[in-house]
Amino acid sequence: MAIAGFGEIAEQLRRSTVLIHAGGRGNGSGVIWSSEGTIVTNAHVVHGSNVCVQLWDGREFDATITARDPRRDLAALRISANSLPAACPADSSQLRPGELAIAIGNPLGFVGALTTGVIHAIGPLRALGSQTWVQASVRLAPGNSGGPLADARGHVIGINTMVAGRLALAIPSNAVRDFLAAGPRSAWLGVAVHPVRLPRANGHNFGLVLLEVEPAVLLPRPRSWPETFCWERMKSLFNRSTILPWRWMGKASACCVSNSFAATTRESGV
């Protein structure tokens, strides 16, 4: 079914979507959230301080990361620009399955690529914990992360984040609003993990892949954190030990956890 003014809606979304270059780690996308220079993207898109934002008209700006939450996979950037074509956020709590979904991003180097589909569901996924996702049948590729998922009016309903099976997963726009409105966090661990299943012949096992250690994490000494957190907190869950490799100030260290707890570190340029 044709949508009146769809071409104009798509063009406005493209102008509200930016291309993000982050320290040689590839490209991602972002959404202009305010006309004064606030941009929202995924936390996994931006690392360190070398972040560059390219607008739809080709202008490029160095960006400052003003907030970053790896747990929710959200980051806020700031560029020195004004009168930007900001996106219009929607109330994601009003979404219903079957509604049209529009995704804009920069997949595989194609700037401003558009794909459409429908909302499949809104809610958590068993393998990804309790976080709510907007699940849509739109086709995403590397480079779409951080870009907008919008409704038929062009209002942003989520931030595209990952693919699960044949569905695209987006962080709801209401969660983005909460993230931007939140004050400084008083306590945080500073790592990002992802649950995985570990196949074994004698039963089901659960593990966590250590995706990232925040560059700004400062601990009293290298061995205090893994001994206290990994072992003391988890030894009641596991009964065998193995080695968890992790990074401490660029050097390898280790701690004892169970062989049901798998972890890898992703090399970072920061």
C-alpha cells in the first residue's frame, strides 16, 4: 500500500541520520537527536576519543562522547553545530505488531540506505535478558548499528542495534529518552558481557562472553577485581575452575571461574 509523502519522509530521515567514523574500527550510524548537536548511537559503535561525524550534506565534525552505557548499548555524542535536522522521537510504548517500520543507515559503506518491514514484536528476548527490544522484519547489515528505526510518519521508534535470526533489534525510543535524561551513575562495573550457550554432552551450560572493558575503568590493583567479582560472586554457581583471560592496562591477567563461564576479550585500539 502506497504511503502519501513517503519520499519526503524518507529524505527527512536520511538528513537526520549521520555516518560515524570511530578510530579506524569501521563505520556506524547515528541519529541527530537535537538541533543543537546531540547525536545518539550505539555504545559499540564509538570507542575512545577519536570519533568523527559526517552529516548528510558531507560536512564532518569531531565529536565528543558525553554519555556512554555499554549495558544498554547507547551513547550520546556532541558536535559543534546548530540548526541541524533533528529526528522526531515517537512514544515507543504505543507501538503495535504489524505497523510499518523504516530503517535508515550506512551499511557496508552505502550512505543513507533505506529498508522497510513491519514490527514483529515489542518486548524482551529470552537469550538477551530483560531488556525490551523493538523487533522488526527489516534487513540490517554492518554499518546500520546506531541508525534510526522509524514508523510510517518518519518518527523514530528505536535505535537499530543488532540482528537476531531474521529480525532486527532496536532499542526503544523511550529507553533512549531515559538514557539521555539520566544523571551520572554512582556505581558501575565497566564491562560489557553477552550471554551464550556452551554445548556439553552432560547438560546445558551458560556462559558470558566479555565483549569490552571500559577504557576509563580504574581499579586498586590488577588482581582485586577478578578475585572479588568473578570468583566470590560466582563460585556458588560453578564447581570447576578454568582461566578467564582479560585485559588490565593493556596486559594479560587471569582469574579463576568455572568452565561453564566462557569469556573472550575483543582487541581494542584505545
